Amino acid sequence: MATLIHAVATSRGICSTCKHEEDCIYPRDRGQIVLNCGQFEPCPPMPSRPPDKDQMELEELWKKSSRDEPGKEFKGLCSNCEDRHVCIYPKPVGGVWHCDEYR
């Protein structure tokens, strides 16, 4: 949907996001902005790019929680927070050093 809105905003109309743009059956000037068409079919979405290795490692570190590993103590603000045992926020291995919910 955002692609469609962007195409209309850049003065190309819906034609730039239509899978029939190259073989359109309706004659038109190239400068004409088309906002409605009976033949319009959106192009299939572009495949999403798989996350890179660094991004995946960062997400894994973030998900890893001190409470998931027995014997590990809380680090950072969590070490003396009143809600540390019921907190739903992730606790990265390096500790949490800023938290709006700290008590």
C-alpha cells in the first residue's frame, strides 16, 4: 500500500505499481496520471531480505536473559530493582543500564 501511495505522489499514478504496466491495453500519455483502472493488478511484493548474521547475533544476545540461565545474577539496574523477578522486559547478558520501569 505504501508503494502505491508513493507512486501516486511521484506523479506516475497507479501504473508504476501495476503488473500490466508494460503491456497495458489502455492508451495514455506517459505524463498522464492514472488513479483508477479496470485492468490494475498490483505487482507481487518484493521478497524480504533475510536478516544478516550480525543482526541475528544481536537479537539472540538481546533475547538471552539472566533469568534463563540458573546461577547467573542480575546485572545493571536489574540487580537491585524491586520488580526484577516479575519483570517482562528482556535482560541482555551485559545488563540493563537504562529502564523507565526501574524501582
